[in-house]
Amino acid sequence: MKEKWRLLKTEDKTAFTNMAIDRAVLVTNSEGKVPPTVRFYTWKPPAISIGYFQSLEEEVDLAVCKELGVDFVRRITGGGAVFHDKELTYSIVISESHPQIPRNILESYGRICGAVMNGLKNLGIESKYVPINDIVTNGKKISGNAQTRKIKTVLQHGTVLLDVDVEKMFSLLKVPDEKIRDKLISDVKERVTSIRHLLGKNISFDNVAEAMKKGFEEEFNVKLTPGKLTEEEIILTKKFEKECFGSRDWNYKK
Amino acid sequence: MQGKSVYKVPNGKLLKIFLDYNKKTKSINKINITGDFFAYPEEAIEIMENQLRNTLLDREILLNKINSMIKENNIEFIGLNAEGLTEGILMCLK
């Protein structure tokens, strides 16, 4: 009998809620109250997330964010700044000691990225994991990933690009040198791709989520069962949203 | 004095350091270590920033101190290492 993990789908949440849900599930899973959990989600309004160690004002053009109605949030995971717009974001929360999770951090990145790669394959897209934290197809990045380990629990979240607007992305992110902005944009256009670009058509969030669900089930030999956040997780989400991800202290801490 | 560096760690990530230092004593007043690297546990970077205060801005001293902090706090870096961090700090000097 296959192990059952919980599947959550939460569309159109704010950046603060999304990051708070991931952290809430990390807490409840660490206490053994919920099974390993995979979540697929989207962001509304679109948002920039920055890595735990990044400086908000160094990386993000806050005036342009305000002008375009784009939120910003600091993650609890390291890594770089990401513009979350037309994408499926996944997260997985699972005990560090679960037999499916390699102890070695880089190996565990590879394993979880394997699930995303299976999902892409289910859509007809071949891809490979490129350490440290990217998934590429035909040499172009289609997914970025970031992992933290806290309270003996792994949280990895990452993006799968459904579509990408590099110009808009770079209007929101600061570049080291304005003189090379155009060059940077053309370089990134060469290095980033999306499902829409690869398949030549729009694919809905639900279709990609279904392919990813199967991808995770194949990779970990489990059954993902649709579920909901528990009452405790809902309370924790509100708490983390207020005290952490929605607070100025947290987002401007570096 | 204040200095800033942007350093791409070889085979690693982009490190950006903001340094406030005493030019006379050549020591660190305050340091902010930022970038798109990974460190486990994440909170260890704040411990490092605190423990680096008053450290002399000398390559060997910095490298030894960073290495011992990594060992003491069981820090695992991905996309960053002690040598890269030392280089990034020294690049802030004017």
C-alpha cells in the first residue's frame, strides 16, 4: 500500500499568505500533526520574493513595485530574487528523517527537483537538474528552487514558469549597472524559458498542477490525497503573516 | 569608513557585503552579509555578523575566524565558503 501524502492547492493568495502557509505547514509537520505535504500555488497580486540573505532595497525597485501593484516578501529560504507572476509554485514539507529524503542537502535538492522534472516530462518537456538549485530544458532555466531545514523538517519551494516577461521582471529588479540593463535583459531572455514557450500554447495552472501531482507521486512512490489546511495551520498562517511576512521589520531586515 | 563589495564566489553565488570599519585600527565595526547563497541554519549568518565585530581586517585572521565559526556553529554553506566570504570582506576596503 502506498504512503499517503497531503496535496494542497491554493490559488491566488498574497505573497505574505503564501510564505506564511509554507511556514505553518513546516511547524505542524514537524510536530507530527500532518503528513508530508505538497502544495501547488499562485500569487495574487504578482510578487517579488527575495532570498533570506538578500537586501530588499539592494535587489528590488520598490517604487516600480508600488507603481505596478507588485508585492514583495522575504522568504525563509536562501537563494535569489524571483518575480512570481505566471507560474506554478510548489512547496514540499517533509521530515528530514523521512526515508525518501537524502540527508545530504544537495542530494535532497536533486531528489525533489526530480519530482518537478517528472511533472515537466508529463507535459512533454525533457529537463535536467543543474546544481545548485535550477532545472533547465535545452540549456534554459524553467524552474528555480530553494530549501530550508528547520525543526528537523525540510521545506523546499520552487517555481515552474508557465510564461515569462523578462522586461517586466527587470523593471522590478535592480541591476548592478544601468548601462548594461539591455544587455542583461537579452542575456536572460536567452537563458530562461517557460512551458508556454516550449509547447507553443497556453497551459492552465490546473493542467500543470495535475502533471506535477503525478510527477511527485512517481518520484516518491506515494499517493497525493487532496486535503485542506487544518484549523491550527490557518491560525498559524495568520500569525506568521502578521508577525513575520507582512511586517516591515522582517522584509527590510537586511 | 564604509565599504561595499559585490563578489561572485567561484562556482558559487553572488555575495554582496556592506562593511563599516575602523580605518585606523583596521577592524570591523559592523558587517551585513547578503546575497543569493544558502546557509544552514540560516540564523548562523546573524551570529557570524555579530562575532565578526572588532575582528582585524587581515586575510589570515579573517579566514581562521570564519572557519572556526563554521565549525562551532555547524554551518553548512551552499554557494559560499570561508575563502569567498574572506575575499568579499577584504574587497570592501578602500
